[in-house]
Amino acid sequence: MSDHAPLLNEVDTYGPAYMRVANQLGRYEGNEEEAPLAMELLGVKAGDRVVDAGCGLGRFVAALADNGVEAVGVDISEIAIAAAKREYPGPAYYVADLMQPLPPELKGFDGLVSLSSSFGFGETVAEDEAMMRAYHEMLRPGGKMAMELSDLERSRHRLKTDVGVVERETNGVKETLDVDFSTGMLHVHYVYGDDVVDSRIRMYEADDLQRMAEAAGFREVERYGNFAGGPKRPEDRLVLVATA
């Protein structure tokens, strides 16, 4: 029996195969430029401790470390963390289920980032709420969180429909997207060469995410459309910044 809380996906869904798909789609382009901007939003400087919750293969963790941050990467997938240690050695990496009691080394951070829609994978809304509380617990009082994810407003804008299945191809990656806007549930089937990945995520309205953050103990919640602090437009991914 697994010790992990129930999830919408298998633990290793977002391992190397997904990362190859994501890289082909350009999901991680600009990480090196975004890292110092994220640091500014978080109010952190060189020497401060910042954790990437759901770090995947560690590219953003490495970018933070290159800017002098004491960067830590955490992911539930042993496969992803093993790859991160190979691809981006240097930062500290941990395999951890943040829904379980946190060890001391995963508390007291000055900043936390949750990037590329790394939130919304609990089997229920209540489990997503518990994850938000875990983010709060990982920070010191006054520490800041920056979440970057696709909200429902962006999905409506991009898909141009509230119903049905959308198929598209980008840079050789075939995507089949099935979204239910009444529940926020999105299922994406990716095919790229020999890589086939199924991803399920629960998306939220920005207002609901803000309420969830505030219920978890966060304050001073701000919303942006990018790490440069630009205003949020329908086509933008949401960057939600909040203080513990």
C-alpha cells in the first residue's frame, strides 16, 4: 500500500517522458531569466533559502542557485529527483510527499515557488487545500510564496470553448485536451514520438486560489501575469504571490 495521499496521477507521471514533452512545447524556456524576477517578487536575496515545491528535473532550482540562493528542490517522484541530481547537480534535492508531516529540513524557508502548474493534483479539493497549508508550513513567518499556474480564465481564453475535446499539435507534440469547466478538471493526452503521457489536473479561478491561500494562513495576496509583476490578462498564466 502506498504511503502517499491519493493523487490524480501516478507518482512518476511528471518524470523524464513528461519533461521531454514539456521541453518540446517550450514550457521551461526562460527559466534562467525568470529566476531573478521571481527572487524580486519573493523579496529574497543571495544566501536566502528558497524551495521549489514540485521541482521536476530541477531546471528552475538550478537557476535560483546560479543567482546565489540556497535553493532546495522537492518532488514526490524519485525518478524526477534522480534526474534532477544528474542534470542540475549542486542544489539540495529531496523526495517528499508534502501531504505527509514535514521534516525539519523542509521548514523555515524565506521563499517558496510552485511553478508550471505544479498545484491541483490532489484527488479532492480538500487535498489541494491541504497542499496549500503545507506550502504555508514550509515558510518562515513573513516568507513569501509565488505560484505560477494556468487558471481557468487562461484555459477559456486558449481553448475558445467551454465544452468538448480539443486536439492540437505544437512542435511535433500532439495534445488532446478534455476540460470540464464546471469542475475545473483537465485531462491532457500527450504524444511525442515514443513518449505518451496522460496528465490530470484540477484548475481554479484566481479568486478561488486567493481564498484558498488566505484560508491556509497567507496574507497580502497579489496577482500578476508574469514574474516581472505585469498585470494579469486572460491569456497569461497566473502568478500568485502571498506572505506567510
